[in-house]
Amino acid sequence: MSISLGMPTLPGQQDPARPGAVSRPAGVPGLLDRFNRVATDLRVSLTDRCNLRCTYCMPAEGLPWLDREQALSADEIVRLVGIAVRDLGVRQVRFTGGEPLLRADLIDIVSRCAALEPRPEISLTTNAIGLASRAQGLADAGLDRINVSLDSLHAETFAALTRRPFLRQVIAGVDAAAAAGLGPIKINAVLLPGVNDHEAPGLLRWALERGHELRFIEQMPLDADHTWSRDSMVTAADMRQLVDAEFTLTVAREPRDGAPAERFIATARDGSGLTGTVGIIASVTEAFCEDCRRTRLTAEGSVMSCLFSHEETDLRASLRTGGSDDDIADLWRGAMWAKPKGHGIDDPSFVQSDRSMSAIGG
């Protein structure tokens, strides 16, 4: 869905081209929205495909994948990232999926984006399957760090959650990333009640012993099966209580500075001296929408101003029909100007998006 920019108006003025909408005033720099948030963190989905079938993300049979011609090419991705960092003030770029390691041209994309001026910080969110053989190449290409999705350290539980028996490959990928200097490595864990929530202290201990930062993430209403329920999720408060059995948590002194995770210093209660940082991303119960600094590109080149948005702005069409960089930047600014104040999960009228997390990019 393309968002018309309408005629320039003052903030808060109705856009006559779109009844009920508000247009972006002329001359607004960067990716500013109506609530004075500026997006400087770009998440780019490189593919909607994945080699796992996580129960909180997609059905066992998978989803209908994009045709090759629907997905952005490497040239198109690099051009859009270039517009973002050169013209729109983006400073951080994270490549996501689906599973971005499934892109055969991933190293080329990273290398070309690392050569942009100004150079953005470049990270990758991955399930780490296949990372063992590619970690050094990605580091050499300019990748700065990685986030790895890992919900369980027990093979049976991992297989039940992901519907694939690949735990050993994931651990090997994490170790290879550490050896390649792709740190600090952040381990992302979604806790599900009665499935892996009891593993919270063990996951944290494992991460701290290796110098990684664990981040617990509340399950969000982004599953393809639409079975998510707030009443049955593990909340941030639950997570803190689960960890408290073996660790004391102290709020980190560093400012959050728009990051999705609230960070704590975790110290083991057993007197071992084990300590380090843990984060909790509470998108549902302790939302941080008021300081959101993220903008998203789907694998087919649409801007999503919010992870839970029902509206998208198509940049691919402009890319493929001769649109200039200025044209594309202006479309992008308009999409972010229309960003809602919050995701609205607590609103009775909230409707889950038709897109699952794998189709959006985290």
C-alpha cells in the first residue's frame, strides 16, 4: 500500500488527499514522525524464507514464499540502504529475515553496505545455522556483530520449538562468530510457558560464561497461526522472577537511548563472581513505543513504520520504474511521518497483522 504525501501542511493538519490522515510538512529532515521520534535504526529483511519452523512464528508446513522477482535484488538493497544512510540519517542497519544466511549474496550485500559513506553500523539477526562456515567471511566483509535466536540449550526442547534438530549447528555458529570477532554477541530467547521458561537461569548462565549478552523477548502477536494470547504469555515480570532464582538483577546505569531492551547487570547468587549484562524486551507488557527509533524494509521493498503495522509503503515500484533517490527518500519520509503513536496491542480494537515475523523481519 503506497502512502500519498498529499499537500504540505503544518503538523496536525488534515491531509485532504487522505481523509483522517495527516500529511508530512515540507522540509522535514530525516525520518521524523508526528510524535517527534526520529528513526535512525533500519531493519532490512533479506528474505521471507527460513530453515526453521518455530512454533511462535510459522506453521509446520511453512508459508507461501515470495517469488525471486518479488524480492529485492542485492543492487536494490544496497541502493535503499545507501539512501537511508546518506539522505535520511540512518546510522544502524540490521539485516534480518526469515533467515538472512539463506541469501547466497549476503557477504556481497554486507561488503557493499560497509563501503557506504557515512558507514553505518551493520549487524545481523540469524538462527546461526550455517554460520560456522560463513562467520569469518562476514566479518571480513564488514559485519560488526550478530544477534542469534536461541530458545533452548536442550536438544529435545530445541527440536520441539523449531521443528528441526539443529541445536548443534546453532552452537557451532555462535562459537564461530565469537572467534571471528562478531561481538558483542546477543542471544535472543523467546520464553513460552511450560515449554522452555524453566530454562531462563540456565540460558543466562550459559551466555554469561561465554561473554554473550542474553536478551529475553516477550512473545508477540506475530505468529502465522494467530494463536498468541496475552493471557498465556511469559511476561517481563515473569522473566525477572524466573532469573531471580539464581541471579540478582540491577538496572544498568547506561541510558537506554532508544534500544528495545531494558538492560540489567546480572550477578550469580552462588558466589562464583559470574556477572554480565542481560536484556529484557517487553514489547507487549512494558511497551517502549514512545522512544522507538526503528524503520523496516520488508524483503519485497515495502516500508513498515511499526512491526505491527497494517500499512506499508511500496518503494520497490519506484525503484523499478525510474524513481530518483530523492523520490524514494520522500516516499520513505512520508511513510515514517504517518507512524502511529503506539502499536495498540492493549487497545480492544487491535487486530493482528496478516504478516508473521518471518515475513516482516525483526
